[in-house]
Amino acid sequence: MTQQPLPTSADDAGTPRARRGRPRVSSREVLEDAAYELFIENGYAKTTVDHITQRAGVSRGTFFNYFAAKGDVFWGQVDESLAHLGECLAASDPQLPVVRAIGEAFADAAEGFGPGNVPWILTQHQLIGSRDEVQASALTRFTAQADTLRSFAAARLGVDPTDPLPRVIAYTTISAVIAAAQSWAAAGSSRGHLAPYLLRALAPVADGFEGSTVIR
Amino acid sequence: MTQQPLPTSADDAGTPRARRGRPRVSSREVLEDAAYELFIENGYAKTTVDHITQRAGVSRGTFFNYFAAKGDVFWGQVDESLAHLGECLAASDPQLPVVRAIGEAFADAAEGFGPGNVPWILTQHQLIGSRDEVQASALTRFTAQADTLRSFAAARLGVDPTDPLPRVIAYTTISAVIAAAQSWAAAGSSRGHLAPYLLRALAPVADGFEGSTVIR
DNA sequence: ACACATAACTGAATCCAGTACAAGAATATT
DNA sequence: AATATTCTTGTACTGGATTCAGTTATGTGT
């Protein structure tokens, strides 16, 4: 709900696109920055949406023009990448086994994440306290992607999406991805790109689903 | 937070245990029943804690004597089982490979779930609308168990709990468990016990982690 | 210039979950 | 009866989230 007309999917942060109407005085970035500062200063739980908008110089209502929920502030970059996952899946090599294809797709979608570009949430999540609430905002991403992966796996395998197998594949792969992302972020300055972490984490899962079951 | 003194861990719903003090006028069960009715009638989001307690004939405050959060109404049976997971892990055969041991532990902990005992949340989750909020309450379970599994796996493998491997194992196994539980619930009257579903879902994961990596 | 459509912001009202706490009520123990 | 224990109730408060009517700032067409 609360559909955002907003900046045409915020494709480019530099040119928020609005050739007509009142120009934006704020932006996702401005609000994100304000929020990040406050989260570090006072922690996530003690930072209210009022605080964020006050620091950003807009009114409280404006916040919800840019984000559907307080927790969504974190996920701008991540959501952008995940939005491409569907295309990456569609463009994947039809010869590859399902889980390999999923791995490649995630690796593709994670293209942008390297040593110099780590989602804020992944690096700072220890500092801001209150893990539960933050991770709750992660779950919506999880389930959205799980649905995508499940239909993909079902189609690839030629089985019904409601079968157990595509569901297990979807869930295990995406949780391996999450684990990989967390390990990658935790690796500190030694981390390189995200993609290798993803592939390493998914390798045993892929092996398992190729070997033991009657799926190719 | 909001520690429940409550019924000595609600071991038996029939005898809420309180040899001294004012006797309970309500119970988890009463509140659950009221909540389930309302969730089906009006959906989860539109059902307030006030509604629940009104139907149950107690005051709003009482609800939070029995449940820490609105979403916890669902999880009574599940939490009970998960509480045993730690013991089941500890009691597992040290010879088994990690993921097998985890599978056995889950199967043990899922003992109670059979054709006649399906957690309400698993069967009704489509009907009640507003998946997000419900799933948020699932996340706390997920993370709690993930932490348990991660330390277990790390200890078994003799590696640091912060290493990627135990994390991936923990995440993938628990998500396979969730997938299995959902498929089991969706199977309708044809479903038997939960345990076989768990083992089937975990089998490929176990294979993968035994085969490809240098873990025993 | 002027009017108009459009898009964004404002601000206030509302709802509800969750927290805290004090006061009261019903029971067992002494 | 007095007391301790345990649960219930009521009230008040914080803060996230939703809604909406009204306002403001811009571009566009005349």
C-alpha cells in the first residue's frame, strides 16, 4: 500500500526526475544520511522518524513519501540490486542446473557490491543496537525473493510451484546468500567483492541438490 | 523483556499451576482461540489486541501477561518444540556429520507434530492477510534458532563461530526446515508426521555439505 | 501575464502495539 | 485475621504507521 509515485524508481540519485510539479526539497539520500547519523549517535530504537525528518529539514509526513517504513531506510541499495534479480534469472544459461543458475543470477545482481560499496546496514548493524527490529525489515526482502526463486525453480524443474522441492531450493539458496552477505560484511577491510562469497556459500547447496536428488 | 513469571513455562495447559495467589481467569488457550476466530473473521491487521481481550473477556493488559507480543499468539506450540532443540542437539550422536545431527535434532524436536497437531499459523497463514507482520514474528524464531545452530555447527567443526561455514550451515538448514514445515502443512489431510518432511528437505543440504567441502 | 495541472510538502488527526506502573482482587499460608 | 503471593485492571505514555485535506512550488499552455 501507500504507493509511491515518486522518482520513477529512483534510477539515478543525481537526477530525481520530475519535470512538472513542485520540485523535491528532499530525497532518499538526504533522509538516509540523516538517519544514519542519528542511528549511530543514538541507536536505531531511540531514533524516531521525527528526529530524522527534523535533521533532514522536512516534516514528518515527508519521510513516508520516500519510505514505506522506518526500517526501509537501510535497504535502498540492496533493493535496487534485488530488483534486477528477476532479469538476471531470466537471462541465465538454461543449461545450468537450477541452483547454479540461481547462484549466477545473484552474483550478477550483486555486481555493484565491492570493497568500496558495502550496504550501510551490513557494516553498521552491530552499532545501532536492537537487531530484531532491523532484521524484521530484512524479512520482507527475504520473502519477496523467495517467491521469485520458487517459481523460477519450479519452472526449471518442470514441477508445480507448490511442490516441496522448489520451495526448499528457494529458501536454502536465499538463506545461503544472506549468510554470505553477512560474512562478507563482517570480513572488514579484507573483503573483496561480494560475488565470490555468494558462490562459495552456494556451492555446497548446489552440490547437494544436484547429487542426491533426481534433478538435473 | 517483560518477563513472564507466568505458569511455570506452561508445561500443561490444563493445570496452569499457581498454588498461591490469585488464580488465573484466563489462559493462553482462551486468548489463542479468541484471536484465531478474529483473525479469520477480520484478518490479522484489523484485529487489535483490544478485540482479542474483549472477546476473551479480560482486559487488554492481561494479554501481555500471556504473550509478549501480538504475533506471539501463533507460536505457542512451535516455541515449545523449539525450546527443546538445544537439548536435542546436545543429545545428538557425535559421530554424525553436522547437518545430519541437526536434522535428527529437528526431527526429535518436531516429535509432537503429526496429522492431528498442526500449528495453526501454518495452515491458516493465507487466510489472515497481512503476511508481513506475521512473518516478522517468525523472524525472531529464525534468528534465535540460527544462533543456536551456528554455535553448534562451529563447535562440531572446530571452527570459529564467526566463520562463514557455520553460518551458512545454520541458515540453510533452518530455512530447509521452514520450507519443509510449510510443505507439510500445505499437504492437507494427506500429510503424515512432520519429521519425514524435515529429513527429506534436509537430505540434499546434508549431502552438499558432506560432499563438496572438507568437513566430515 | 495568467490560469491550470501536477507533484511534492505540511500538519493534524487517528489508530494501535508495546511499556510501565500503581492499585485492587482473589487466593494460600501462617 | 494478617500477610505474602499472584494475577488482573486501569491509566498514561511513547512512537510507528496511515490518512487526508490543504498548501506551496513548479512547469505548461494560452
